[in-house]
Amino acid sequence: MIQAPKSNELFLRAQKTIPGGVNSPVRAFRAVGGNPRFMVSAKGPYMFDEDGNRYMDLINSWGPMILGHAAEVVNEAVQKAIPNSLSFGAPTRKEIEIAELIVSMMPSIEKVRMVNSGTEATMSAVRVARGYTGRDKLIKFEGCYHGHGDSFLISAGSGAITLGVPDSPGVTKGTANDTLTAPYNNLEAVQTLIDANKGQVATIILEPVAGNMGLVTPAEGFLQGLRDLCDKEGIVLIFDEVMTGFRLSAGGAQQLYGVTPDMSTMGKIIGGGMPVGAYGGKKEIMDFVAPAGPVYQAGTLSGNPIAMAAGMAMLTYLHEHPEVYTQLEQTTSKMVAGMKQNLQKLGLNYTLNQVGSMFSIFFTDQPVYDFDTAKTSDTAQFGRYFNGMLQRGIYLAPSQYESLFVSTAINDELVEQYLQANFEALKESLNS
Ligand code: HOZ
């Protein structure tokens, strides 16, 4: 039985000075019960908390720790960059090198702008799409999450739905009116929205593999269908690859599914875990960005030298080691296959969605292909399961509406340990 008295104490203390005691809502464990663990360090497949407990990490900072924690190749690059300056606020050679690398890896990207987070990337990309088309409205999908920009907090997934505020207060009616929403995987609904807002839709933005309502995969033809609709209507198609970029393949979900959007947003992994985001796309669209064009977007910390060094090391490694993706897929498939056996042995209803190294379990008797079907999962059971796993030293996403991310640090022995814990926690979740 894992005890965490220091974390418990810290959580009480944190709540006095930090809203809800955390700097990002899902971390507070509200949807699963119990108190969050306060982390001290991490190495390879493990994170260590204030009480010295060790957890096998299946979040990996929500994606970027694809090589496990404290990967040598990234840490060395950071250490080498530190003595030169923590921030210049002026351009550097590294920014060109990482831009060139991203352009060579991501099919949709001809030009790219660095920012500091996925939220900044999506907010900026939509502004550019609006500036480029001269139109105001955007279409997003229920349960997709694109960071906390106002336009996206309508039917939002991730922490917003976890805490029951998919339409956040504080978003103006005007902004909400410009955001149109359709069910994921429903092309007909998108067509209807376009018809009802003829010539007004600037952009369709989506996670090409949705990871913020749990993992939901695009149905056959869905991404291509959107591509065709956007071409027909002069709409800018944006793939939000903040979680999937450089994770599902070296060229992200767009390479995996063979559909190229007009713009893409990236995050997390392109900073090797440091606070970085980026947006990019076709030259003619990106040349609308200041100072090349009239759409304003800026930031002192954009292209930060330490973050660029970390990102460059990570992306170079992934570029040069395509076998990483085969290994990740194999490891994850073993985990998923073993979980299916466990679930069947226990006679549980489930849906397990997986693409490459991302997966989610839903406790439901239905296939999960959109937000409504994701919400059929028994979230109380998920909470019991989550805590059972935590007690066995496995750290899962503390919400039904998130994906899990596997790293290359998970070897066969750890897969076995994971599956043993999975069986016991599932069994326990039935009895409580
Ligand atoms: N909403 C984020 C993942 N989809 C979680 C952010 C965090 O708590 O770090």
C-alpha cells in the first residue's frame, strides 16, 4: 500500500496560494478521487514523488517524454546550451535549424513559427486562418481540446469536461457565436454547418487523432472528407498535432493517415519537454504572419535557446531513429492485447482505443467514436481503477477524458508488471 503523507501535506499547503492547489486542473485528481502526488524527479520509465514512492509513468508529461524521462540525448543538449544564455530575445541559428528540421519532417509545413505552448500555437493559427480568409467563424469538434484559448472552450474536452465546464464562463457570447461545433467523425454535421454559414467559415480545426476525450480515432475517410470539404469551400484545415505530432510517426498523424492539412499546430515534444509550441503550414498562409504579413503574433520567449536546444536534440533523434515508432507500437500493442485478456477474464464491458503509442480504456459496452460515446464510460469505475493502479505504482492520466502515452523506456518486463497491476486493479474496481 503506497502512502503519500508529504504529498497530502503539500496539497493542503498548495491550496492556500494556488487555485485548487495545482497549476493545471486535471492534476488535482478531482475526477478520480484522492490527492495528487507531488513529484521530485523522474528517470526512464519512472517518476518519484516527495515520499520516495516510485511510479511507472504512462503520461510522460502528456506526450513529450517519448524516450522516457531525463533522456541523455536531450539533457546533454540542454546542459551544453545553458552557459551561453537562458534567453536572448534576439534570433539564433538554432531557430533556423529546428525550423528546417520540422519542415523536412511534417508534410504540411513549409514555414513555421515557434511559440511557447500548444495553446499559443492554436490561438495563433486560428488568427492567421481568419486573417488569410477574411472570415470569422471556426468549426471545432465536440470533445476536442485545443488549449484554453477562448474560441476553443466550447464543448471542450480534457480538463474542461473532466471538471464539468466544457463551455467555460468568461468566454464572451461573441466568441461563442463564432465557434461552431460538430460531433467528431460526423462529416454530414460539418457539411450542415458550412451550408448554414456560407462563406463565413475561416477554419476547421481538429485533433486528427483525438486525445482529449480519451483516445478516439478518425473513422475511415473522415480526415480526407474534411480535406475535400475545405478545398471546395476555401476553408483552412488545421490539424492540432500538439499531442500526436512526432509521436504517432515522425510526420505526425498527418503522415500516418496520408492527409495533409493547410496548417498544423505542435507542442510539447518539439521542446523535448520544455515549454514550446509551434504553428506552421503553407507558405502563402504563413506569410500572413508579422513581420512578413499583417497578422500580429509575437513573444520574447519564442525560440528560447534552451528550449530550442532540447527540441532540436529530441527531433533529431526521432528523425534519425525511425525504429522508435515500431518499438513503441509493439510495446503498446502488447499492453493493449494483455488488457483485453484481463478485461475479458473478468467479464467487464470495455472499449480500448489505440493508435501507435497512445491508448485509452473506456468502461462501456459501446464503441467509442465521438464525445457522446466517450461519455457512456463509467467514470466512477474509471476512478476506482485509476486509484488501484496508483496504489500499485502505475501512474495513469487522472481523468477518463485523456489519453495515455507510452515511452521507449517501457520494456517487456515492465509490460508484464503493468498487466499484472492492471488485472488486480480491474478486479478491485469491480468489488468496491
Ligand atoms: N489538459 C492537459 C492534457 N490534455 C493536461 C495538462 C496538465 O495538467 O499538465
